[in-house]
Amino acid sequence: MSQLSRYEIKFVANEINLSIFNQWLFSETDFFKKFPDRTINSIYFDDNDFSSVRDNLSGIAQRKKYRLRWYGDEHTETTKPILETKIKNGRLGSKEYFEVLELNRNTEHLNIQQIQDIVLSQNSKKDLFINKKLNASLIVLYKRKYFENNAGLRITIDSDIFFSDPCNSKSIQNHDKLLFNKSIIELKFDLHKKNLASNLIRNLNLVPSRHSKYLSGLAMLGKVNYL
């Protein structure tokens, strides 16, 4: 399954920035809560050469990342495990993905190697990672808030972001976690709504920034240099 391209503008916010943003969001816009808050988990995959990392650091406009994502924390069962290729072309983003039914309500009972084996087995049938031999390279856990306005512009706020270095013999819950001490705000909108988005953020006192949770996590683990 494929998702149409959309613009994705990110802001990296400390506590003060986030407070200013929330005040703007709730007092100066018509955004409303779209969904209940969710806990999101991701396992990123990369090849032995870390090609996804190198493409990003090299500034290649067209690049891909590969990950398994699902909802639920360590106290709840896995729901909607999705294997996806995230495709970036400048500020435009799209996804190709399918649900891994074998992992539904099951990731908490498996170790990383078992999850990876299921993912790659299913991928061999769907051929999402074409000619890719991938290994688990990063675990990410965070809480997400969802907002939307009457024009259909969407905002997500990711906080309490934790990174872990995957160990094949360990379950998700048994990994040490490193806290990323900032939040990620993302404005998402369809191509024909670019002017609406520009007008919306014109007076917002935050500067858009390129940001990758994947690279930030690997940097915190000492695997790449990333600012």
C-alpha cells in the first residue's frame, strides 16, 4: 500500500519552545485534538553499510528509511504493526507499507531476532525492501499528540522520546533506554495546501529544522555524528 506525498515541516523544541508553541496552538489557531495520545514504537532497519544514514548525511534529496512501527507501551499489547519504507524527497514525504499480521499483539513476547526474522520473511513476499539485506539498527519509543484544523492541516507533537540499541537476544522491554531531551513538532499538509501552511506559521517564533529520530538515536548511541 502506498501513501500520497505530503509536505512535512519539523521543529525541534526544548521545554521553553514547546510551551510557546502550545500557547500559540491553543490560543491563536483553530487546531483541535484529532486522536487520543498514543505511544508509538519503531524498529529501524539498515544494511551493513548504513546506507540510510549515509544518504541522509550526504544531503541526498531522494532517500529511504525502513522501519517496523506499532502502537502500545510495555504494559499493553501490540496493535497495528506496520512495516514501511519512508520515502523523502526534500520536504516531501510518502510511505509504502503493509501490516505484519503475525506480529499483532505479539511483539512483547518476542526478542529482536525473532521479530526481525518475521519482518524479513514477510518482506520477501511483499518485496517492500527490494534487494535489501537489513538488520535491526535502532529502537525508538515516544508519545504522540495529534491535532488537525478546519483546513485539514495536521500537527503532531512527539515527546518522551527514548532510544535503544537493539540486541538480538533481548525483548523490547529489556533494553536500556536513552532519553532525548527535546520534543519534535511536525506540520503535515497536502501539496495544494502549501500557502495555507505558510500563512499559518508566518508569525510562529520557531525555525523549521531538518531532523531525523533515526540519526539522533544513532548519534546518542555513539554510532554517527549528527547535530
